Amino acid sequence: MSGENTGFVPNPSAWTQPPPLVRHAYGLVVRDHGLGTAFGLLMQSVPYALARFGILMAWSVACIIWIVVAFGGAAWLSIHVAQAFGVVWLIACVVGIGWFWGAVLRYALHLLACGHVAVLTELITRGQVGNGNESMLAYGKGVVTRRFGEVNVLFGMNMLVRGILNAFHNTLDWIDQMIPIPGLESLSNLVTIVLRSATRYLDKVILSYNIARGEGDPWAGAREGLVYYAQNARPILMTSAWIVVQEKLLTFVLWLLLLAPAGLVTVMLPHAVRQSGGVVTVLIAILLAGTLRSAFIKPLFLIMMMVRFHALAENQPINQEWDARLASVSDTFSSLGAGPVMPGTRRFWPGRP
């Protein structure tokens, strides 16, 4: 029995005793992480995509009104009062909208995304949501309410996770080999940037992992999720690379298609705003493309990452050497599993009382 834990490193690991080799016990109904499967799951959970689209569309309309107020007000003040007043007005509008995005809208979208992740986790692991009699929105709301402390921690944990992953990626010596063509070092660096940008999905993947295994401690769940990510870095990053490329291409195509409708909207705006020329049209097209991307494209690729992670980690023993390696490259990771336990939860290791 003792031979099972020969790879356990007590320091700097936050675990106080060797945990079981397999840290979870849940089944999977979906293992294929292909685009077609992800689209099917998105359609099964379409109420969340539509809710997100509705919120973001309302936000887009508000932003168009903001463009009129910001640019139109700045132009009027510059002409009728003084150019300095116009600049101050524009800066004030930019700061105000930035605060609203960071403090209100991002948080509301985070709560909605967490509900969506709860529903998707049920579909991936059980093939249905709840007992089948509850609406998806109601089920997701219930999960978010019960795990409200964890959801709030996750909102602030995103930057911590990204910092740990960036430190980990810097230790990988095979990323440059993804484009094994001599003389393309700059392109290789671009690939590294693309792979890092794909990690923005991982905080939601970690929430899905916690929900699937019944873990109520987000800190411990994040630590385990990151170790499983490190163990499976190559296949996950290869999937992530394709996800990022496809996402960028689809977003660019959307932006091109929306330039014409954006031009029509610009024509209907006040003359003071139209004086900005094509800038306003481009901004409106970007705004509309961003709305569709956030509502439908990003959830599609989040599903692909979730399924890929769960399929790779299924029945996989956790490797203590990776835990120690992550702790050695990131001080943040060293203390991640020792974070505060949320009210109403307890430290839970399978096989321990």
C-alpha cells in the first residue's frame, strides 16, 4: 500500500497527507470534444446563450447611445465652448463606461456563465439536467445560489489562475516545436501567446470539475484542476490552439458581415457623430460582433475545453510530482490549496471522513 504514494512530495504541497490516486468519481456521457458535439450541447443549453445575447444586446444598444453622447457631446463642447472641455467630457465618458463594465456587467455575466457551466456539467456527466422537470435557468440559478461563496471566489481567482499558468507555460520546452520550421521564431512566439490566451477558459473548467465531483472548496478544487491541467498540458494546449484560431476567424468574419448593418446605423446617428467618419462604423461593427461572439462563439469553445478536460482526467490518477512542480514555479500555487474554506463547506478529500 505504501508503494502507491512513493511520488508524494509533502512540501511545498498543501495536502497534509497522501490523497487517493484518483481524486474524483463521476462518470461521463459525453467524451467527444469536437465542434459538432459542442454545438449540440450549446443548442441543448440554448436558453443561457439567448439570455447572454439579450443582456449583451441591451448593452450594445446602451453603448451606441453612449457613443452618441460621448462623441457628440465632445464635438459640441469643442466647437461651442473649448476643445479642452470636449476632451474632458470624452475621458469622463470612457472612465464611466469602463467602471460599469468592470463592476456591474462583468459580474452579472460571470453569474450567468456559472449557471451555464452547471447545466453543461450535468449534460456532460449525466446526459440530463437535474431530475428533468426543472428548467435549465432555474437549475443553474439554484447551483449558483448554493455555491454563491465559491462563485464569488472564482470571480476573483481568474487572474491568480492565469498567473500560475503563465509561470507553468514558461517551463515547457516543447511549445516551440508546435511549428518545427527553422527561422520562424517570431511565429513560434505568436503561438505561445495564442496558447496562453486560451487559458481564459480554465477558471470555468475548474468550476465544472468542482461541481462534477461535489467539491465545495474552490481553493482545493482549483489546485487539483491545475494539476490535472499540467498532467495533460500537451493535448489540452493543442486543442486550445485550434480553439483560439477558430474563434478569431469566426469573430473576424462576423465583423466583416456586420460592417454593412453598422454603416446603416451610423447613417441614422446625429450629424456630429457622423463627422467621425468610418471610425464610428467600425466601432459599432466591433460592438455587434463582440456581442455575438460572447453569446454564442465563446460558450461553444468553452464546451470543447470542458469536455476535453473531463475526458482526459477521467479515472486518471493525480500526479504528485506535477503538484510539486507547479508549487516550485509559482508561489501563488503553493498556497492555493490552503486558501480559506468557504462558510458552510469543509475540506473534503475522497476516502477521508
